[in-house]
Amino acid sequence: MQRRAARTGWRLLAIAGVFLGLAFGLVAISPPAQAARPATSCPSLPYVNGFDVSHFSDTITWSKVTCEDFVYAEATDGTAFADPTFSANRAGALGAGIPFGAEDVFEPNEAGGAQATAFLGVYSPRPGDLPPALEVETADSQTAATIVAGIGTWVSAVEAATGIVPVIYTPYSFWASMLENSTAYTTDPLWDAAVGAGPPPVPASDWGGNSWTLWQYDLNGTVSGVPENGATDLDYFAGANLTSLESSPATTVTITSHSAKPVVGRPITLDIRVAGSFTGSEVPTPSGSVTVSDGTHSCKASLSGSGGIATGSCAITEATAGTHSFTASFPGDSNWHASVTSKGTSISLAKATSTTTLKLSTKRVTYGDEQAEHLSVTVTSAYAGSKPTGRVTIEEGATKLCVVTLVSGKGSCKLSAKELKVGVYRLVATYGGGANFGDSTSAKETLTVAKG
């Protein structure tokens, strides 16, 4: 914004109030949703047209700003100054339907991380905002290496906190001479401050071949609705429209965890996370629900959270044991786009546990009689999806006495007293398991074959 000399007075007047605000925590006021702009006849310009404002712009009548396609507003200057007009400018721009971005003025003699913290205490992005901008235009007797390192700390902190790559604002001559044409941040968009008819000279070898993204071409422009006409900064955006610059409200959904030791027939709780493409205290939270599915069964997880991140959980009961692949998808809401379907999460479901019960009809027979011992077998499970099937073997030690075929978890066989020797038999029924049921063994039952 190139009005550094005039800032000093404002900083001194505001510093006491700002420190008081810091004592209680700088909390940004949530702006309204961006309104739609009315159709207006505006002059044809070579690029997308915008401007930038601060407290120097006085009170702006945003309803009269008709031919500007975007605006940046100063939020902070270093650690000690929060622009007193920022909240009003943000609310006014959004109310007028003008895409909005926030700017921090970098102070080279202050720690970059502390400056980022102060900036993020005042501003948090919302869907459709322009990337946060860092204005770098003074050295304050600091070396190029010190300034470049401080910029890096600020950029990293803001990007980590918001998920958005910031814009670097700098005059061509300052970056080229005072910062020795550093190419350290040429992957960040450049806001080139170079007054003139253009196209502007670009520092750092054409900004690493990426050229300028924004260009501040006039410091004495006129914008309707801005009281200080003739002293307003005017800007261009290099693209055909602002879509590529605006923060994309994309979402990513992931399955973060599931029930420990999942078993077929029991509900599996799956935990879901939906993350917006950027975060922050004012960022709307993804709302609604996420559908989780394995292609056959599904459930919906209701979402809640804050700052652009939401979580939820739901439960699915599977009918078959084995490995299942679960995916999740977020359909989007009024603020966020739908996600792509998540990567599949494979979950191995163990077979349901079973219990085998053996019952004898008499427990005592006489050798040589026509009498027979009837053996009844029942295999049960907590799994309600189906009844155990398969075979149960009844043995005495290593001797197999009979095999029962289960029907709906039940079966029986009989032992003839004529075929048994005199003695005491300790019988055990062993279920070999099924597609969805684990094996199990009954308690021992005693059968006595007495002498005739």
C-alpha cells in the first residue's frame, strides 16, 4: 500500500488499544456471507480490476463501489497494530458482493511468527476469499537474509494455519535491491507494486518464471464510494477471472478409525473426518452427513466441528465375515463442495463366536439292550444374521462316535447300547465352525454303559 510513513501516527494512537485487545485475545468478528453484485456497466480494462484499502481510506460507502472486481484490506501491521477499519471493510465488501482478501504489513525488526499470530488473530479466511497477503516494502536496517528468513516464518505459519498459499506484495525495486532478488518465495503468487502503464517489471527472474499474479499499477486512483479519491491504490489480477485466485471450498473425507476387533454380526463403528481446503476460527464447518459404504451396506455419519473441520461416526453391521472395504463421501453443503470418495479402508471381520451344547437323553444304558442313547447338539451365537450350519463331531477321547449335521443350529444322533462296550464314556461335541461362525467345543457329558 506504500503509505508507510503515515502509518507511524496511527500505530502510536492504536497501540495501547491493540495491546489491550491482545490481553483478552484478538477475536475476529464473523463477516456475513458474500452477497451477489448487481449488474453494472463498467469500462473495459485489460485485466480483472481491483483496489486495496486501509484506515487511510476513511469510511467507505461500499454500496457505491460498483466497478471493482476485488479488494484487499489491511488487517494488521506487525504485531502491535490492528487496522481499526478492517472488520467494517470486510463486512462492507462481502455485503457488496466484492471478493475480499486480507493483508498484513511486514515489520522486518519483529519476529515473523509473532506477526503471523497477530494477523491470524484478526483474520481467518472463508470460502471464496482471496489468499492472505504479506506486504514487504521496508528493510528497517535489517539484512536481506534476516528479512527473507522472517518472511519464510510468516508464510509457513499462515499457510499451516489456513491451508492457503499466501501472496507476497512487494515493490519491484525493493525486492530487486534490498532483498538481492531472492527467489525463495517464487512459488507464492506475486503482488507486484510497480506504478505505471505496464506491463510491470518483475523481480527474481520473472518471479521464477511465474510472473506477476496481482499488479498494483496506480497509487492515485479513484474508486467510487472511497472518500480519499485520488489517493486510492488500484490493482489488476492477471487471470481472466478470479476463480483461480479465490480459496477453493474443496473438501477431503477420510475414515479415521473403526471399532477394535470387529466381528461379523456386531455393529462396527466407523469414525469420519471431513476437512475443508483451509481452516480458521471463522471458517464454516462442513455440515450435514457423510455416507459410509462397503457397496452392500451403508450408514450416515452426522457431522459437527469447527474451523473448517468436522467429524462424525456411524455403525454398520456386516452379514459376512472376512475383509470388507469401506469408503466415505461428503455430498457438500452451502459452503463446501462435495468430496471425492475417500480411499478404501479395509477392515477384517472375525467370525462370530459360537457355543456348543451337548445333551444326553438318559446318560445311562445297559449293554446289550435295544435301548439307544439320543444325543442332542445345539450351536448358538450372538450373531442374529443366520443360524450356525455345518457339522458337529461327538467323540470320546480320540474315538469318533457320531457326526451331527446342523440344521438351523441344531442336530442329533443316537448311540445303540448293543454297539457300546461296558464302561464310562466322557463325550465331547466339537463344532468345526462355518462361514460366519467360529469353532467351539461343548462341556463333557458322561454316559454310563452298565453290564446287562
